[in-house]
Amino acid sequence: MKKMLSLSAIGKDRTGIVSSISKILFELGCNIEDSTMTLLSGQFAVILLLDCPKNSDILKLKSKLKTSLSKLDLSFSVTEVDKSGKAKKNFGEYIIAVYGADKVGIVYNVSKYLADNKINITDVQTKISGKKDKIYIMLLEVNIPKMIKETELRTQLDELAKKLDVEIFLNQADSSQI
């Protein structure tokens, strides 16, 4: 059985971050199974799920990363992942899009509603768009338990949208595109 690791890193954006990290992983025989990498206000953030050989030396990986990434002023973390903890697929995949004037509390109120209803967030992206009239955009990928009826959820999201003075849209993800 192979070893699953998570690697996260963050620091000031510069050329060569992805190349530096992936070179070390390649040299140690680690495969990048899943990843999220993004630029946030000048900071480059990386989260990777790695499938490494079962005899991988985590200390060696950390040492090589420390040497390479310290030159790039990146902080990082490596953690072993329990493979048995993978969620079973008994949910439908949905996208929730939120649009409105930027204000404090949108992420909290939407995420609290979802958590209170046992709706799991698997991905979140937020942006402020526009130069003059700024619009806050939040896109969430969620897993909705089968016991929740889509029509009831849409009604409750409409009520939340009115409370927050935003627009909220719910769409089933097209699994053929994934």
C-alpha cells in the first residue's frame, strides 16, 4: 500500500514555485493525485494530495522541501493522510453561486447555513469583480445529502439570499465534464 501525504505551501508569488515543488516530488517518486494552486493578493498558495511509495522517507521529503522552498521564502507543511477516511459517494454534486455587493458576513452566513443542514463544502472560490461597481462572487462545490429535497433547498437558499441581499443560484454539476 502506498503512502498518502498532503503538502501545503504558501509565500510571495514568484516564478518557479510549481517547478521547484514538483521536481522534488518527481525525484522521490511521489505522484500528485489532486491539487489546488492559486494566487491570492500576491501570495501563491499550494495544496497537494500526494501518492508516494510506501517506503517514502517523510523526513527526507521535508528536508528537500525546506532547502528548496526556503530559497523561495515559502512556508510549508507535510502531513500523512489516512487513506481509510475517504468519503463514500452517496451525495449529489452541486454548484452554488452567490453574487452581490461586497460586505462582511457572506461567507459565514452561507457556510453556516450549509453546515447546519449537513451540506458538505468541497471547494470554495471567492473574488471581487468590477472596478467601479464591485460585485462579490462566491462559488461553492457542495455535496448534498440525498434526504434533502432540491426544491426545499432552493426555497431556503432564496430566503437566505433575501436576508443577505445577494443572489444565490443552485445548479447540479455536470458529472460528464469532471
